[in-house]
Amino acid sequence: MESDLPRITIVTPSFNQAQFLERTIRSVLDQEYPDLEYLVMDGGSTDGSVEIIRRFAERLTYWTSGPDGGQAAAINAGWRMAHGEVLAWLNSDDVFLPGALSAVGHAFQEHPKAVLVYGQTQLVDPDGLLLGTVGSAYRQRTLLYSHQLIPQPSSFFRRSAVEAVGLLDECSSKRSRRRRSTRRRRRPAIAPLRLPRRIVSGDATCVASARCWFECNQVFRGSSAECRTGCGAQ
């Protein structure tokens, strides 16, 4: 039932991304998900981003603009204010495809033991041209060798899993995150889907894409539930 769908909290961290920001915000708000919290955490942009955010202020749960200590700090600040059972972040150069949040909500509803729901992510250029697709069914062996098995833009975490292992690391290096992420662990409960698309534009997005494997692993590395894999929504 729609009334039983979990509350989803989305946080968008942003800094000087006015070129893409409105498209990102609209992609979240236009989902028309029945129980949505949406927070936009701007790092003090000077490129017109604040004016864009203000146009949507009445439809946002919360927004702010000011120095924030970086992307992970902004996401954590938003998650600390969250009331959702499901947590995610969508960067300000990414967008959700129509129906993404409905698919996620129903997946968590149908798989109550799942701590992570993720989907394939389409890579597109700023004009919407499809460049490729990343993300595949969960296999621990593949996870050790591929940072794109679980794409960050299409990853949604059960709040209890985040609370169990802690928020995103705001200060550790990629090397230390790699060491922690590749330690032997029990497999989490996962329900794969196909959900959003990522706008590929310049070095910033490429760097973020390379980070997503480490960030996602930090959230679910402590789970001991049975692993779920299967076909996702197209």
C-alpha cells in the first residue's frame, strides 16, 4: 500500500553547481513520492545557486548555504536532521529518473531485511546523450575489483544500517577508506533496481564516480543479514 511506504530522506550537497542544480532539484521534487524529505546543503556558492534554491524553498524540507567542511560533512549534516527510514544523497550534477523513489520505496517495503537498495546508473553528458550504464548484481568478489558495482547515485540505505556503522567519514584518505572497505565482511541484504542517471561533466564528476564504491561500502560493511540479488525494475 502507498500509505505504508517508508519515508525517504534525500540530501543534495552542492557547491557552485548552478549549471545543473535546478535539474537535480526538479528530478527529486517531481517524483511525487508520498513521504519525502528533501534537504539541499549548499556550501556557500557564489554562482547563482542560492537564487535557484530559493525558488524551490517552499517545497524543500530544509536548505542552507554557507561553509560546510566539504561534501561528506554536508551530507552528514543533512542526515543528522533526517527523519526518514531510508537515507540517500543525490549530488547536484545527478538526476533521478521518473519513478525512481517509488521503485525504491516498494523495494524496501517488499524486502524488510534489506539494508541497501541500489540500481544501475545511466551515464549521460550535459545534453542527455547516453554514454553508458554502470551497476550490476551484487557479488562480493566483484565488489573487491569494481568501484562501479554499486553506483552511489542509485544507492539507498536503511537508516538502521547507517546508525549501526556511523555516518560518512569526513576526514580519512582514500587509502585508509580502501583498507577498511576491503576487509573481510559478511554479505549485506541488498535489493537491486535500475533508478537514476548521472550527468558526466568535467573532472568533478569523474572524481566523485571513483569515490562512490568506498562511500557505499562504509555504510553497509557491518551488516550480517542475508544477501539478496535479483532482477531490477527497467
